Amino acid sequence: MTVAEDELEWRRAVTETRAVMRKASETWARHSCPASGECCQLSVTKRQPYLWPSEWRVLLEHLQREKRAVPPAREDGACPFLDASGKRCSVYEARPFGCRTFFCGRIIGPSKIPADETNALLERLTALNVAVDERAEPRAMLDWCNSLSLGERVSRSEG
């Protein structure tokens, strides 16, 4: 496969990832978040979302459209995509699948969570990434962020 063909396959995966993310938001629409930012306090919860490569690309494209760089690690250990207040997501529109499916215990809504629908969407997300790269696997949010060198951060913010 040529570089151009590979990039075209990733473009398709990113488009499909956006559809999966929209469906995840719709699936969880009857539930709501208390907007405390607690789940984003990664050093406190010892949990962070894992992103497939296509999800990471969605985030990078969002930042590029806004002419922003991937933010550096926060001193408080929280998600680097939180705003300065530490309570609002600065990439809400492009937030990862895991952030759309409320993995905190304080969600509000029906007692039955949409587990079957969520699992089906996760399987779809897995399949579309593995179809492009059979070695693809999800990585922790901070691993993705830390994988960019300072030079990549600067060039992406100038792009």
C-alpha cells in the first residue's frame, strides 16, 4: 500500500470514527454528567480514556482546525485537554469515545446503562482501526499526548 493509499484509508477510518462518536453521544443522551471534572482528574482517579488511532486523529484534526497544539501535561495530573478552570473539556466536540460514555459513578439518568449498544460501537471502532492497521490498538490518552515531541507540538500549532 502506498503512503497516499494508507492516508486515504485513515481518512475513511476518521470519518467512520466521527459517526461512531456521534452515535455514542446519542446512545448516552438520556444520561447526563454532573460536569464536575472529577473523571478528568487522571492522577486522582488513576483512570484515563484509551483512544484508538482514529480517535487520536479526530482530536488532532480538531486542534489543527482551531490552530492549537496538543497541550503539555498539566502539573495537577489532570487531562491536558481540560480548560484552565479544570472543569470544562476544551475539545468537547472531538472528545474520545470513553469520555462520551460516562465511566464515572455519578452519571444521572436511567438505571440501565446502554451496555449492549456501547459494546457494539466499541466493536465497530475496533474493526475500523484494525482494518487499516492490523497492529492498531488503543493507547492511554497521556501516552498519545506524550508521544509528540516538542517540535511536533510546535509544527502542529503552526500548521
